[in-house]
Amino acid sequence: MGVSTGLAAFATEPETRVAAQVCGALEAVFEAVAATRADTAALLHRAAAEGRRPVSRDLAALRPGLHLRLRHEELVSGAGFVAAPGLLADVPAWLEWWQTGAEGDVRPLLLDLDPHRSAYSDYTHWDWFALPRDTGRRAVAGPYVDYLCSDEYSLTLSEPVRIGGRFAGVAAADVYLRHFEAAVLPLLRGLSRPARLVNARGRVAASADPAHLAGSLTKGPDFGGLLTAARPGTYDGLRLVPCRGVPLVLVLA
Amino acid sequence: MRQHETDGGARKAVFAPVDNRARVDTVVRRIGDAIELGLLADGEQLPGESELAGRLGVSTVTLREALMALRQQGLVTTRRGRGGGSFVSLPEVPADDRLRARLRGWSTEELRDLGDHWAALSGAAARLAAQRTEPADLQPLRRTAEELGDAGDAAARGRLYGRFHVELAAAAQSARLTREQVALQSEVGALLCLVLADDAYREEVAERHRAVVSAVQDGARETAGTLAERCVRESAARLVAVRLTL
């Protein structure tokens, strides 16, 4: 599972091993995001080589890859490319976004992006778009209620797509929190102390600790600083273990 | 820009199955409101009868009756033959008069109940958000409150009012409350245009929304809940007052 299997093999402490396994589960999703980014960059370069601006129709070439990832990547329930406004010649904004339906079918997200008709037409404020745009790096947004695309409590993993040094949009994948919990709960429950995973802002993303459920805030520790330092720490009796490579911290009560 | 023909965003709620009390009225109200809110545009073709009936979860007979009522209200025209079907058509009557006609379809008891449901949703959302919100979560709410303060036309004000309450439910970290709020806004959104056309009241709502954001930020659970409830109850009361003049 991703780059962290090596780390896991050398890890001795159970919590370090669990942190590495959590990271591994999300690395598999990031691999899907990276594949979408590569496909998108390739097709945008092709349009540039033909001396023209890309149009929304060009993005249809992403569909076989997106469908493949939605079918085969267990945690991924939505995947696609979200264009930076102004990238495409024919439309002001665009999401080439596909989702797994309730019956396992794959279908497009159909959004109304007309600001005169929809109050939700501007997607550039969402963390999954703004974080990769502003930092230039991949990001994990959430957990958050995704009322724009899926109506689900979700994590969205995204990374910027750049063409000729310019931000062109983000490649991204949605992981519903219930699926993420199913993947990591057995790991958390295997630990000897009540354990939870929190994001850089202290929001619980998954928990085996009934006193601190998903969606609640863990206040006090500087989780952002801990993730930057990438070293375990303690806070008021809590043990804090950062997951390497993904912005989640394992918290043991 | 319209990305696709019929689905998506707030529009998703328009074609979600109506509940099992589903009657002609419910369908008429839902589609009529969507037209008033601009979710369905002038000249837009509605999906075919069997598809539309399937998506709304009503029989084709019920749907036909609803389309007939919409035609009588002048909100839908039907063309036969090739390229035919049902099309959205905004009559040449001022929007305000059309909305008053829509409001007449509500009894004061139904409006009171709508206000109760809305207060329950937004109050609960505000209380949970006060416990679960960190500063970055409040950005969307602040932006919406400011945009409402600047919004010119009544339809935009109605949409922004609704968006604030959807964002509040999302800040509560509750997918269920959020879905309920989106569905409620598809009912109340168009009617709200009637009371939000008044600039002074629009500013009052924006101010009430700012106060909710401040209370949520302070973690003042009860204050946030009470302020959110008061805000939507006042709007419901204003709708009742307008209804009683009709």
C-alpha cells in the first residue's frame, strides 16, 4: 500500500505502525489523484501543442481513466478534474466529475454553474480547490459536508495541475467518511488506548473513542505544527503521532 | 453557464422524489418555486413526462394534472410534435404578483408549520456548529452574509438567504441536517423573495446572520441557536403577514 509499507515494516511501536497504515490507505487514493493529474496535464499540453486553448469537450478524454479508478479504487467514490475559472475557451468554469451511484454505477456530476441561477456556482472557495491552488501542494480537505457534489460527509484529496508554471485546476478524489472509517477503524481498535484521527485543524476524521466522535473538535494541541515537525508529541496526557505524508494525527487518550 | 440540461446543485432537490402525500399541489409548488427562483430558466425544456414523473416519484396522471395547473398559471407551455414538450415560460406579469399568487397556495397554518420546521433545523444546526466550528469553517457563512448585504435583486437575496442556512448546517458537520435544509430551501426560497425585496429587511437579515456567525465563533451554543431560530421565525411571520393581506 503506497510508499509507507517500508516504514511500517520497520516501525516497532503499535501506534507508529497504525499511523503508517492510515497513511498507506490514503496514499492509494493519492495515487489515483496523481493519475488524473497526469492525464489532465497530458491533454492540456496536447491542446497547447496544437496552438489552441482547451475546451470542455477535451476533458471527455479523462473519462476512461476516471471510470477505471472509481471501479477499482475501493475508497474512491468521486473523481475528476476541476478547472480553474478561465482555463477553458468555451465555458467560464467546469467540473469533469464522476461519482459512484448507489447501485455501483458510475455517473457524471451535473452542476449548475450559472451565477445568475445558482447560489453555489463558485467552487473556488472550497478547501479542496483553494488549498492546492494556494500552497502548490497536494491536500486533504475535510471531513466536511459536501453539499455541492455528493451530500455526504467526506474527505477530498486533491493536488494542483499546472501547465507551463500556471495553475490550471485541481485533480481530486472523494472518500466518504463512512468508507474511510471502515478502512481505519480495525486499525484504531487494535490499539491499547482509545484512539482517534484528527486533521490539521483538530477535526476528528475517524474515531474508536466514544468520547470523541467524527466531526467533533479536539482543542488545544497545535496539530498543524506537529504535522510540520513530523515528530510524535504529547499534550495533557494525550499521545500525538503524525501520519507521515498525509495531514492526519493519531491521538491516543 | 449551464453545465448540463437538467440536474445538479440546488436543482437536485427540485427533482428529488416528493413524499408519499405527494399530490398535484406538491409538484406544482416544487416546479413553480424552481421557476421563480431561476433554478429552471425561461424557455428551458422540462424532462419528458415519464422521466419527470419517475424522478419526482409520482404517477404520470398526477404529473399531467400538475403540468396542467402550471400551464394555467402561465409558468409552463406545451408544444406538440417534433421538438415538442413542456417548456418553462415566465409570463409577462411582474415577478412579485406571480409570487403572491404562489403564496396564496399556502395556508397560514402551513406557513407556521414551515417556520417551525425551519427553526428546528437552523436552531439545531447553530447549536452544533457552535460546538464543532473552528475559524476557517466560518468563512463561507461570513461571505454569504456580506453578499446578502450587497445583493440587488430579490431572487439573488432568496438564494443567498438559503445558502447561509445550508452552510450553517454544514458547519454543524451534519450531512442529514444539511440535506433537510437543502430540501426546505427548495420550498421556502421562492417565497422569501417576497419579504426580502424590502431593503431594510434584507439588511436586518444580513445583520441577524452576522450575529449568528459571531455567536457560533464564540462557542455560545444557546445564543447561536436562539438567534438562528429568531431569524427564521421572523421571516416566517412576515410571510404569514403578507399571506393575510392576500
